[in-house]
Amino acid sequence: MSVLSGKNILLGVTAGIAAYKSAFLVRLLIKKGANVKVVMTPTSKEFVTPLTLSTLSKNKVYSSFTKEDNENAQWNNHVELALWANLILIAPATANTMSKMANGTCDNLLLAVYLSAKCPVYYAPAMDLDMYKHPSTLKYFKILNDFGDIQIPAAIGELASGLEGQGRMASPEDIVSLIEKYILDALPLKDKELLITAGPTYEAIDPVRFIGNHSSGKMGYAIAEVAANLGAQVTLISGPVSLDINNEAIRVINVVSADEMFKATHRYFKNCDIAILSAAVADFTPNEEALHKIKKKEEILTIKLNKTKDILASLGEIKSNKYLVGFALETQNELENAKTKLKKKNLDLIVLNSLNDKGAGFKSDTNKITLISKDNKIVSFNVKLKKEVANDILQHIIKELYV
């Protein structure tokens, strides 16, 4: 999954021959999972039609403050458009539009949106060779770059005039790749390896029965997805769950039993920077698994159970400089029990859940947590969706490690 997935992207189209490429840009951004809205300068419609861009983006195309054929129509709010966008991309960016951007000239809707923007702005220049090299253009490049706008340099190639040189707008594929790279490079967990465990384990009694618990894996999967969106490469070791995850930055290792999870976790732990163990691993497993289904002959069935290996404690013994996070699901003496577990298992952070809190626990889409650090710093949160909880956990870790 691209880092552009779910992003709100406002594409500004200006009046240059390269405007025909905006249709390809919209298609690529939509394929990456982005939400796209288009704002056109009035004269750009001579190069590509609003109908084309509206059809591809599945959104209304904006080009004026009101409908041109209805002076009494509701105005198109440039501030709302600017606030909606996670990023603005102006492609093509003509010499005319760049000069207005640099000088604060506001004579069309796109420029009003640009001047209202609080998000990153990318621009892809497109013009003839001599225009590209002109001192005024170079001056505007510097001004825009000083503003913090990000230039996607023009490519070298054949231009509309027949000249050969720099000035051709970068290809839609290169534009999208460069934006992805800029976003990735700025992410706080870029180049970090995260190990996450999720879900329950099933301990076999016979070929059809098992000992398990009610864990859905939703918390661990949410942490994996948010971590990947923050730039991490994630190994997710998952017990049996009914969840899917589709992100090229997440490698899923499926296991069933506590022993399988123990072995998989130790295998991948050595290469990780941060390990977050949210799985609800069985504490006991049958002494032996019956080869055939046990028949219901007796009133009472006695099953001898053995303790499973403590994955979290075993990692705490060998963690070295790795950051290790555990979860504590408690029903009584919550804070005291969590602090004991934090110290006993040599953790850097423990995430406390209480089954006494409404909205917390297994299967729910929400959770309520308290974070306890090894320096006894305690931070509590209200009930939130599990993706928001995952972000709270990861932002806390980022602050402790990298800020």
C-alpha cells in the first residue's frame, strides 16, 4: 500500500500544453488510494476538459469562485479546499502561475487555495527551454523554495516548441514517485524494523478442539498498520484471526500455538528495533494432544496442562538495546500488577488494559489504555478507536526514542 493511500490530494492544473498529463496524474493518484480533487485555472480548460478530470477523480472540478453561468450560486470556498488537502500538487506549474505564487497575486481560485494552504505544496514546472532558464523564473524558483514549497524539477527532452532541453514537465510516474519519497523520508519510523505480535494462540486438545481466548487481533493489526504508515518495516506475527491486512511494508507470519509464536518471535526479534507484543498468548497448553477426537464417554474430562514459555520474559532477558513493549490485560489491582510485570519482564513500556473499563478488551473496535514507562511515567487515555490507540502508543514510543 502506498503512503499516498487515504491522503487528500488537491491537484492544481494551469494553462500549459503539459496539462494533458494531468489526466494521467489523477489516474495514478487514484490507483495509489488517494482522494483527489482538481482545481483548474480558467484558461487551463483550453488544454484539458473539466469533464475528463471530474470523471477520473470522481469529484467535482473547481475553476472559479462561483458557477460561471450562475452569479447567485453558492461560492466555492477556497479555505475549505485548502484545509481539506493533505498536500497540494500544482502540475503543470507555468511561469505565469509561479510568478503569481511568488508575488502573492490572487486572481483565480487556484491561487486563493494556494495562499490559504497549511499543507505541503509540490509544484512541477513546465515551460519552454528559454523560459525555464530566464533569470525571473530562476528567481521565482528560489522564492518558492524559500517558502517551503517543494519543486519537482522539469525533465530534459523534446519541448512543444521543437527545442530540446530542460523544461518538460516530469512524467506523472516520476512525480508520484518523488512525492512518495518525500513523504517517506519525513516519516518518524523510516528505516525502523518493528516486530508486532497479535491475536490469540490455540492449544490443541485433540484434532478438533483447542484451548484459546477471545482475542480478535484487532489491536495488534491496528498497531502494524499505523506503524507501516509511519514508515516502519513491520513483521506481524499473528495467531488465528479473521483479519486481513494489505500493506507492502507489513510481512505477516501466521502461527497457531504458543510454541509456534515463541519460535517465530525469537526468530525475527534479533533484527528488530522495536518489539510490541500485543498477542494474547495462552499461559497453559495440554500436556499432550490426543491423536483422535475425544469421545464424550465420561461425565468429567481431566486434561493435564503445562505452562507455556513466557515469550515476553524471554525477550526481556536478551533485548540489549531493543525497545520492548508488553500488554497487560487486568481485572483487579490493575496498576500494581502492570508495574510488576513491567519490572519483572524487563520492559521499556507496558500498555495496560482493564476489562473493568467500558470500551476496552477483546473483540471491541475501541480500547482504553494507560501507558507505563520503565521510569514510572504514567499516561492515561480516554476510550478511542483502536487505530487511534495504536497511534497514541507509537507516538509515545517515538517521543521516548527519537525526539
